[in-house]
Amino acid sequence: MSTHRILITGAAGFLGSHLSDALLAQGHTIVGVDSFVTGSKENVAHLAGEKRFSLLEADLVNPLPSAVTEKTWDRIYHLASPASPVGYVKHQITTLKVNSLATMNLMELAQRDGARIFVASTSECYGDPLEHPQKETYWGHVNPIGMRSMYDEAKRFMEAATMAYRRERGVDTRIVRIFNTYGPRLAQNDGRVVVAFITQALRGEPLTVQGEGSQTRSLCYVEDEIQGFMALMESDYHLPMNIGNPDEVSMLDLAKEIRELCGSRSEIIHTPLPPDDPKQRCPDITLARKILGWEPRIARQEGLARTVAFYRRKLGM
Ligand code: NAD
Ligand code: UDP
């Protein structure tokens, strides 16, 4: 396999750091760009001595830094964006800009270099879905002005921009629709459910189930998700593709599972359900199975156990 010069935006984030590890293991050279708005240097601290990895601090709401435009690229992964409801509501304008302006700047760069560019879209494009499970052909059910709109609509714009650069300029593009992914290095302060429950259970605090907890998510372990990204990038398929694990669970059942795995006696309490919280979400991954021969391999019990072990160490418990 030939090795590539790869640009990863959001490399200090949860997914970006795991993607960096996996691409480095294949022998590629990586430059990561991150503003650390929701990510952390700690996520890539283990790569400090790695000659084929460097990390540049830049906010991509601005024009691309010269350290990026002075180099040429074979592959670009655009992952930079606040990703949790807490994160994108706190950074609404950044979320809109990094998924729109930065996407277009990176498309221009990809066009200049003849690079292939991969953009991180999301199951949020389906909104609070009326079709279940969600196939890529479903157009979604999104509130354009709601409390998730800065994220959902920015990601939908990102997909539109990607297709426009492909159709009008011939840019070589890939679009992944990521479904809820979890694992080590998720930020502990951005409210995402798996880490919120694990942290609460390990500390003996109440697990905060929002609403009745009947809403569902389908959780993919990070290692599987990253394998799907790399397979999609190196495939010939350019239309949006779901990458996620169809193993669906209600949030109340997830809270009970995590409490049990942590050996915790925390109580489960119910807090208000945020507005526009999708009631159900599950990927149809027929396309990924057919085109990439990809499917998740790590069962929820195993993935959660690994994640609990990571946060136990991190919290010193
Ligand atoms: P994350 O917050 O851990 O990582 C995102 C990274 O992007 C962070 O390091 C952050 O500092 C950086 N960033 C954000 N705005 C930036 C800017 N303006 N300039 C430079 N860097 C910036 O989140 P993640 O879970 O790793 O998500 C990565 C991507 O995957 C995001 O685009 C997200 O929308 C998408 N996604 C993730 C999930 C998931 O379950 N993890 C689901 C759907 C989509
Ligand atoms: N959730 C919860 N308690 C928490 C955090 C989240 O019950 O402490 C629920 C939330 O209401 C949503 C689901 O868990 O239904 C997933 O939330 P998350 O923020 O992880 O991601 P989302 O899929 O909503 O973007």
C-alpha cells in the first residue's frame, strides 16, 4: 500500500486522535490541525515522539493557515467540529462556520492538490427521524431553527457543499454519516451519554437519565468506527454512507447496564429532556456491508467494558 500525506482537522478530538493512531500504524504521515475548542492535547500526547505526526494549533473558522496551504496533500479528513449537544450549543457560530466555511476552504485545497477529501457528517442529518432504521436515502426530519439546528443544518450544508465541489469542480469526495460512537478519550465535560453515565457511576453520583429514558441510540465502539472511515476513504463510493452499529438501546437500559458494569450503587434519576432530542436512532448499514464489506465487530458489552476501564484509570478509581 502506498503511504500518504494526510491532513486531519480535529486531530486532537476523540475520533481524530483514534484516526491518527490507525493511519500512523499504516505508515502514513499526518499533520493534525485543532483549535482545542472541544478537544485536548492530552488525546495525542502519546504521539509526542512520533516523527510522522505533527499538530498545529489553528481555528478553522479563519482562512486556512499557511502551514497547511504551503504543503501538498494526498488525503484530507475534515473532522473538526463541536460534536455534542452541550458543545455545539455552547459554540454555535463556530459550529456553523467550521462545517461550512472551513469545509469550502478545504474543498479548494483538495481541488488544488488533487487530494481526496472525507467529511464527517452525522446521523443528525436525519433529525428526529420518521423512518426507522435510517437508510442513506432518507432526507430527514430536522427543525431548522431548533436547539440542534446550528449543528444539523451545518452538517447538511457540509454535505451539500461537498456534492457541489464534486459536481462543479470534480473534487474527489467522501461523506460519512457517523452514528453515536463511544470509547476512550471522549471528553468528560461535554455531556455525551456514555461518558456521563460512566463518570457518574464511578463517582457514586446519580445517573441522569433525560426524560423517561425510552429514547434510543445505537452505539458504535470507536475502533469499529475508525475502520469504517478508512475503508470508506479508500473505496470508490462517494455518496453519503452510514457508519455505525445498529445495536439499539434505550437510554434507561444503557444507564442500568453501565451502572452494573461499574459495580456501582448509584441511583438513577430523571432530568428534563432537552428540546428536539431524537426519540430513536439506528443506522441501516446494508450499504456499508455491501460496498465496503465493513460491519462492527465489538459488541456493546465489550466496548463498554473497555471504556469503563479507561475512565477508571483516568479517574484513579
Ligand atoms: P470532538 O469534540 O472530540 O473532536 C472535534 C475536534 O475538532 C476537537 O478536537 C475540537 O477542538 C476540534 N475543532 C472544533 N472546531 C474547530 C475549529 N473551528 N478549528 C479547529 N479545530 C476545531 O468530537 P468527535 O466526537 O471526535 O467528532 C469528530 C467529528 O465527527 C465531528 O465533525 C462530529 O460532528 C462528527 N461526529 C461525531 C459523532 C460521535 O459520535 N463521536 C457522531 C456524529 C458525527
Ligand atoms: N442523555 C441522558 N443523560 C445524560 C446525557 C444524555 O439521558 O446525562 C441522553 C440524551 O437525552 C439523548 C441520548 O442520551 O437522548 C444521547 O445523548 P448524547 O448527548 O450522547 O448524543 P446525541 O445522540 O443526543 O447527539
